[in-house]
Amino acid sequence: MLKKFSGLVKTILYGKQYPFDEKSIELHEEAYLLRKIVDQDIKELIALERDVYFGETPWTKSAFLAEIHSPIPHLYICIVSKQAQIAGFIGSRLIGNDTHITNIAVGTAFQNRGIGKLLIDEVENFAIMNDCETLSLEVRISNTDAQRLYRRLGFSARNIRKNYYTENNEDALDMIKHLEVR
Ligand SMILES: CC(C)(COP(=O)(O)OP(=O)(O)OC[C@H]1O[C@@H](n2cnc3c(N)ncnc32)[C@H](O)[C@@H]1OP(=O)(O)O)[C@@H](O)C(=O)NCCC(=O)NCCS
């Protein structure tokens, strides 16, 4: 009960993106910068979507803008290469005691280097710092590569959402990870 109340208070109090200090990181001897997403990044995020979704852009400019300026507490961050290219990004929203991953993508040239895991770990830290009990996401039933990564990171299947993806009526696998609350 107290937890539910604290989730509501956080939503009322913050009503904007939580602070996130940018940081330099090294992954397999490559230097990157991890930082918040800003409006000026959206063009590049859409290009990254085109790259990973075979020319499709599931999220439009207005969808990105709505998320990064949402009154709901959220964390939208990207990882930038030494050449100033956005290698990947992740978005999440905090609702009650759950942090929901709304979007994650890593450019094809940067995949399989541990960036996806790193982005999910950052959101998990954000969730734990904000007393969330769970981390959740939806993934296409056909996206078995991403599902394998999520399972390895501690997610398990909770439910199937029928016809979740409207453009081809594909089902979504609803996945959840239970967090250790400090
Ligand atoms: C799903 C996605 C975000 C994963 O990102 P990623 O950066 O490739 O993820 P990671 O590198 O952390 O892990 C992926 C795999 O690479 C492996 N890997 C990680 N570091 C590695 C390294 N240095 N060398 C070789 N393999 C490595 C991991 O073991 C993992 O193996 P798995 O296939 O058995 O799970 C990315 O593939 C993507 O953007 N896909 C398209 C969009 C998409 O499907 N989004 C998810 C929507 S829900």
C-alpha cells in the first residue's frame, strides 16, 4: 500500500524526465558516451530505426517528442560512439511500481557488443533507485533474438498480447523481471 502511494507521489512530484548524469564508458576497448536524449537527436533515432527495422520507422518524430516530454516520469537515454554517432538508445516509463521499457534499439553496426545489455542495466538501475518492483517490456513473438537477450538478463514471459502490433496483427510477448528492492 505504502509502495503504491510512493509511486503516485513520484509521478506527481517529478512529472518530467529524471536527472541523468552523462557518463563516459568503455565497452570492449571502444569509448562511448551515455547521455539523455534531446529533441535534436530524434532525426538520428529515426534513421537508426530504419536501419534495424528494415526501412520501417515504428516510432515517428511526434511519438518520440511525446515520450521525451511526457508528464509521466521517464528515462530516455542514448549511447554515442567516439565518432559522435548514436549507437543505440532505450526509453522507459515509470508507472506505479513498474518501470516499462517502451523502446530499445542498437544500430546494426553496433550490435552484439553488449550495448543492449548495458542500456537495459541502466534502466534497471533507474528502476531500483526509484523503488520499482518490476521491469517490463513487450517484444514481438517472432523476435527470438531479443527474447533470448531478455531471458538472459532475468526477464520471463508473463502473458501474450494478441494482435498487439497493429500493422501486421502480430502478437506480443509481455515479459517481466522482478527486481530486488533495496
Ligand atoms: C535486441 C537488441 C536491442 C540487442 O542489442 P545488442 O546490443 O545487440 O545486445 P547485446 O550485445 O547486449 O547482446 C546480444 C548478443 O550479443 C552477445 N554479445 C554481447 N557482447 C558480445 C561480444 N563482445 N562479442 C560477441 N557477442 C557478444 C550477447 O551474448 C548476446 O547473445 P545472444 O544472442 O545469445 O543473446 C538489438 O539486436 C536490436 O536493436 N535489434 C533490433 C530492434 C529490436 O528488436 N528491438 C527490441 C524490440 S523489443
